[in-house]
Amino acid sequence: MARPRGEDKILLHVSLPIDIKRKLDNILFDPLEGRVPVGAYAKFISDRVIEYTTWDSMPLEQYGFEKTDYVSGPENTILKLAHMFNKALEKNQ
């Protein structure tokens, strides 16, 4: 029986600084398998690209944070946070 065909894929070769590769290995390492599981790098990178292209961000300076501080996440989460911050600001005025 043939396996169902998934999404088309392409091989991607990247060079990372050693310290970044070590951090990535530590994040993905599975102690039960004693290694980084097959497909873990692809899943991690795919998930991060989806986050980068679909998540929203909100600067926090208007809420008393440093100019460089911001929060990012799914759009509905950002909207809820903005609403909560704005309510807190209104209370304090």
C-alpha cells in the first residue's frame, strides 16, 4: 500500500554558527530517543516561519515600557492584551 502523499517539500541546506546549532540541538533534543528526532529541525523551522508570517506585534512604550520593548503573538492575543493594557491605563487616570 502506497503512503499518502503529503505536501511537496524541498531540501534546504543552511550554515549556522556553532553556538546557534548547539542551542537548537538543546531545544530539540529528545532524552527518550537520545538524539534530535527525525524531522524535528524541519518542524521547528516551519513553525517559526509560520509564526513570523502570521503573528502580530505591539509596541509597549505607550504602556510605560522601554521604547524597544514589544510583545508578539497571534493577532487575537495581541488584541486582548491591548484591550487589557488600555483598561488598566484608563483605571490609573
